Amino acid sequence: MRRAVPAVMAWLLSLTTLTACADGPTPGKMTADGARWQPRPGVAWQWQLDGRLDPTVDVPVYDIDGFENSADDVARLHRDGRKVICYINVGAWEDFRPDRRAFPRSVLGRPNGWRGERWLDIRRLSTLRPLMERRFDMCRDKGFDAVEPDLVEGYADNTGFRLTAHDQLRYNRMISEIAHERGLAVGLKNDLAQIPHLVADFDFAVNEECAQYDECALLEPFIAGDKAVFHVEYAEPVSRFCPTSRELRLSSMLKRPELDAWRRPC
């Protein structure tokens, strides 16, 4: 589970700053042939970030860890007709990743509540861009179709830096641009308050617990744009959220917080 703060809190925090930054850079570049993958609303998916990859779930889309899975793993899923999303943490430093020493100490903030992780100073675009470019190069070179960048709403948390909503918009648009330059689709993870400003920059959304916090309607701009919303709940029973998910055309399932192979889809 990667929800940085309850989204209700993020929404309240953002109300005071969003109006000052509604305008921003234009969306990220398309690939030369405009052929990057575009998942559509309602497509079924599997999200597995823990444990040995189980490639047998009969769904068209898999979302798996970019570092911990190989090009062979991605190729196996492709042979079975799957599209594959590359999970990458772009908002926090992780002391267990092979590129951990490439991050200067000056960009490391407070611990974010996950063991071995610290928030990044997303204002430092010139420092972080080449690091994220190398990570997205890895996703591309392993054959992934898309990227799920995690922790892209740090401005609403206690990071140790004075981050603003404007800082987050600039960073998130940079992340989108890096993905698109490599022909990769890219998803907006949570960050519900900034959806109106970022829906044009992202190809799909990934959301945790919008039903629990009564926020799923905030994801409608993606559905209206014919873009998938990949959604999970951890505590709500499927009987509580699946009827609404079907009505909204969300790609919803119940998962355990550790995001192992177990799933219960709508």
C-alpha cells in the first residue's frame, strides 16, 4: 500500500494552493508515431509488488515492480497477451534500490513511514530528472508498456521540504514527459486534488481506496477522457464498492495491503 496520506487531508491541504497554479506547461510529448498504449476504462488488471511473480492471472494488464522483475518476466507476460506496467517510486528515495547511491543527500527529506524510504525534494528538477530518466530507461529497455510513478503527492505530506501544489504539478508533468519521450504510457497515482490540472498529461490513473474515503467521483475526468482508472481497496468489502465501480467504469479489485498475488476483482 502506497497511500501517502488520507486523500481527504490532501484535498483540504490543496484547496488553499491550487487556484494559484491552475495554468502550467503543456502536456508531455507524444512519441513520433503516436503509438503508445492507451488503456481504456473498465479493463481488468493485476497489481503485484510483493512475492514471486504469478503470471497466471487471466487479465489483460499487469502492474509489477520495475526493479524486481526482469525483461524475461515482461516478455513472458507479453507472450500471454498482457500489457505490463512498470512500478517506480519517483517521490521517495529507497535504500534497497541498486541506484540508491546516485541520489545526493541534499535531496533526501524526512522518512515517509515506509522502512528505508525518505521523501525527495521534488523542487530539484535538474538533479532528479536524470535519475528518473535512467529508471524509465530501465522500464523501456525491459519492454514495459507503461509506468506507474508512485508518491506523486508529497506536497500534501510532511516531507521536510516546503513543497507547494505548484512544485508538485511541475514535477508530475516532468515525470509524464520523461515517460512519453520513451514511448511509455504513464499513470497518475492518487493525487486526486490535481486531477483537473493533470488529466491531459497522463494516460490512466491508479488509485488506492477512493471508495473508503468517498472520493471515486473525483476520478471521473479520466473516465470522461476514455482513460482507465486502475483502482484498489484494502478494507472495504467488494459488496460496498463494486456497484459504484461498475457504474463509474473503474477497474476495481480488493487487494491485501502488501500487494501480493491475491486479488478479488469486481
